[in-house]
Amino acid sequence: MFKIIVPTDFTSTSDVAISFALMMSKTLKAEVHLLHILPKDAEESKANAEIQDQIHRHYVATAIKPKGLVIKGSIFDEISSVVEKEEGDLVVMGTHGLKGMQHIVGSHALRVITDTKAPFVIVQDSSEKKTAIKRLVLPLDLHKETKQKMKFVGDMAEKFGARVDVIIPNETDEYLQNQVKRNLAYAKDYFEERNIAYAGSVTSRSSKHFVEDVVEYSEKVKADMICILNFADEKIIHAFGSDAEQQLITNAAGIPVMVMNPSVVNLHNTRSLIAQWG
């Protein structure tokens, strides 16, 4: 059974994440597990009551009943631990939904993502409520893992009947320009071979504006998700720039972002998690 883990602190951002996870679960035939993490000295009874209330509200709204888990610890340790223990396949998390000392914002969210062996979908309080996933935006850069994430995105597109929009930066250096254009050509052949609806484009501005251009393009085409790789823990400045992941997961348009660690993509290169369920 495909499992989606949703960290929650009972805020509106958590509700957005739960709604998104439940929407995805219909297509993936997945279980949704809500996870609330308490400080070690906190009382559990109130949290257990609140998580049951949240489960009930979403069950009434969707007729899908999530499971709930309350544990003590730190989000930086326990999310990855629970994902591993429960064999979670995907985490859906709000970027501004956890309060106080455990407040999750861009850089902290990336730390949790980097330490967890599962892809993440990051939503914001402003993320539009989705009833389906029909359009995926796939930015390509120069990393070798770029081609590997196409399989994961292709499997997802097949499951949801979605179109993939591939976008590459406008490199001024001729060698780099040829390299990213080869990636674009590879993507075209790959998606056409799998009969997945596809469009490819090059940004009009230089690569230093790539993050803004990706978000603007995604907003223009009403994308349901942007799919990226997480290189935040590497000392590499790629086509996105040095803090691109943080900029993208907190994008002003509120578009959900799927973030995959390169190690996860490599691990599932032959048969992705999305492909084997549903």
C-alpha cells in the first residue's frame, strides 16, 4: 500500500497539505498518515484529541479517513524516522505550518527534506485547493540527475493523466546552451515515446533569472506542481542559483513543489515509487 505522510500542527497550512495528500491518494490508492510531533515534555492528550478532530473534519469533507500518529521529539529527526519506520512513499508538508521552535520555513524544510528518504510535496497556506493534477512543470538544468528525474515525473504524469511542461534556462555560454538544449531534446523524445503530453520551452531571459521565470511560467499555464531536485546540501551552484530550492518551495504564486533528493531518484531509477502503485 502506497503511504503518504503529512506532518501537521493543526494549522490552516496543515489542512492545505492534508487536502492535497487526500486528493493525490484517490489516484494513487494510498493511505494518508497524519503525523504530529510534540516537544518531549508536552502532554499528549490534547494533541491526540486535536489530531482526531482534524481526521474527522477531513473525513466528512472527502469520505477518506486518514490515520493519525502523535509522537514526541524534533521534526528534524522524527519525520525521517517515521517515514522510514512506516515505509512512507511520499511526504506532503506545509512550509509555514509549524509554529514556535519547530517552525518550518524554507531552509528548515530543506533540512528535513534532505534527511528523509522519500520525495516531498511542499505546499503553502496560499496554495490553491486542487481537485486533480493535470499539469506538471519540470525545470531542467545541467546535473546528470536531471534526466533520471524524468522517469519519476513521467510515471506521475501517466498516473494522473497530466501534461509535462519542460523548461530550460537561456544560457549565454554556447557550450552550456548546447548541453541544456540536448537535455530538452532528450525530454522530448522520452515523453513522446511514452505518449505523455509534453511541451518544451527555453526562457527568454538569462539563467540568472531562471527561478523567477520558472514560477512565472508555472503561474501562466496554471501548473498544479513544479518538480525539482534538491541540491541544497551540495556546495554547487547550478542553473537555478545557490538558494533556488528555498526560493521555489516558498514561491509567491503558492504553487506546490515536488522535491526529490538525487539519492532517491537514483534509488528508484529503474522503477519509481509512483509507477509501482495504483
